[in-house]
Amino acid sequence: MKRIAWLFVLGISTCFLYTSCKCTREKKQDATQGSQISNVQEELMEIKRFEKDLFSVNIDSVPKYVPILKAKYREFFDIYNYKIIQLGSSDDPKYPENLKNFITDYYINMDYQRVMKTFPDVNQLQSDLNAAFNIYRKEFPKGTVPSVYTCISGWNQSVFTADTILGIALDKYLGSNCEFYEKLGIAKYMRYTLDKAYITSDCMRNWGYTEFEFNDSSSTVLSNMLYEGKIMYFVKTTLPDLPDSIVFGYTPDQLKWCNKNKGEMWSYLIEHKMLFSTDYMMLRKLFFAAPFTAYFANESPGKAAVWLGYKIVESYLNANKDVTLEQLMQDKDYQKILRKSNFQP
């Protein structure tokens, strides 16, 4: 049984933790899902809108509706109760009353109304995910195509996955200027990506984390950097028309900074002998969401080491054109990948 993977309100859970367990910016280059892949070859999935069913429950008959929801949504219903809204087992005698309190809460209802206004339908999202998973299925013929559900999380998780499930909390994609996020105290640099343009990249990244787990016995800067680089390469392969600014969650200026300074970033890691460090705080500064990457300039984006890892992986595949994406994702020999990448920033 694979672990459940999450994208938290405080940022993306990075791989070394897995081992233990516009609003006012660019037009997002019109990456409101629609500028992605067209020509979907096969309808692999249909998004199920759990939040609609949940908030259609007759308040006076909640106990009657609980087994109906449970029968329809099965494992997703359990995950939602235990991990997302944390009400526990639906078999608990107190559960119907707790669920009633949740769906009648004033702020949760405001949340739901905003979700329905922002996402009156999910047709484009469904089309884009089908296109992405068609590419995924070609690259990984035996790979699992998940059942996809939307919900509201009370502004907690953004995307969450289990073995065969991909859940999307739509209330984490209401637009970077949504007043909810400011009132919740979410930092401005983190609100930047709380927009529908980022849903598909978040989904494919988290699905990559689920299908290709990080299990390096020694969690070093190098292994984390190249693992994250592989995940980002996976995302870009399955979403080939999505701009890098969306894939990496960077502003255009931050992307320019990375391209201009990749040599300096790499030299810093080498000169300070950081590549094989297992220091937790060092890993946190390099791979956790932050306004900038602490070891680099203040103009750098957070998690700039992830972008650098991606460039090494890209260089590796360019130098070894016989390596398939499937082989890359299964390869845990990070020193070999670095050595054979001929990476010369």
C-alpha cells in the first residue's frame, strides 16, 4: 500500500520528508488549463465532484445520507473524513452530527459558494488531465490511471493522492488575490500559485511522488535534487504545453534569474561541499517553499535547487538519448545520473 501524498497549505511536501512518512501578475500566459494539450486520444477519467453531493445533503436527514455517500465514494470518502476534514470514522455514532456541523459552518459555506462560482464546471480540467494521463499511459503502459475527485478541504490540502485516487481541493485554487488566503495568513509568495492555472501541474507532480517514491537510504542534497528534478521532468513530459513559469511556480523574473545564475548556484554547492550533506536544515532551506533560497541570492526563487536538479536531469537525457522516461524514473543511482549528465552550467 503506497503512502498518501499531500500538497500542504505550507507548501509542497518534499521528497526527503517522504522517507519518513491572476489575479495581479502575468496573464499566466493564458495557462488557465485551456492552452495545454488538445487532441485527447482516450477518455481515461471522469472527475467526480464530491463537494456538490456533500453540500446537497438534506441537513435534517444527514444520518440517512452518510451511507449513500459512503457507498458512492468508498475509499475517497474515508480519506476525506480521516485526512482532509479530520472527522474520523463515518461509523462513529457522533459522525453525522459532526458532518452536519461542518456543512452548516458559515465560513465553510462561504468557501463552497466561492468554489462553485470559480468552478461552475470542471470540463477543461478534465480534458487537460485526460490529455496528461494519455501521455503518462504511453510512457508507462502499466501505470495506474487514478480516479479523480474534487472537494473542499477548508483551505488545507491542495492535492492529495492514494494508490488509485487523485483528490483536488478546489478551495486552494480560488485565485491568488482571494481574500480567504490573506485572512488565513498565507504568505504572499505562497498565494502566488493558489490559482486554477496550477492545478494540472500540482496533480501530475503529486502523482509522480506517489508512483515514483523517494527511497534513497541516504537522503542527501544530491539525491533530493535529482529526485525532484526527475519529478519535474515527469511533469513537463505529461504537460508539454504548460509554460515553465506554471510548472515551477516561478515568476518570469525568477526563471530568468535561474537561467542566468545556474553556474553560480552549482559552484556554490560544489565549493561548500554540500552535495552529499544529509543535514536536515540544509535540505529544508534548499527544498522547502520559501520567498527565496537561503544559500543563493534574495532574487532567487524558493526551492531553486529543484530547478537546478531538473536541468541536470535534462542534461542527462540529452546526453543519453536511449534512456526512456520509465527507465529514468526507476533509476535510483543519482551519482551515475550526475556523472553521465556531463552537466556544465
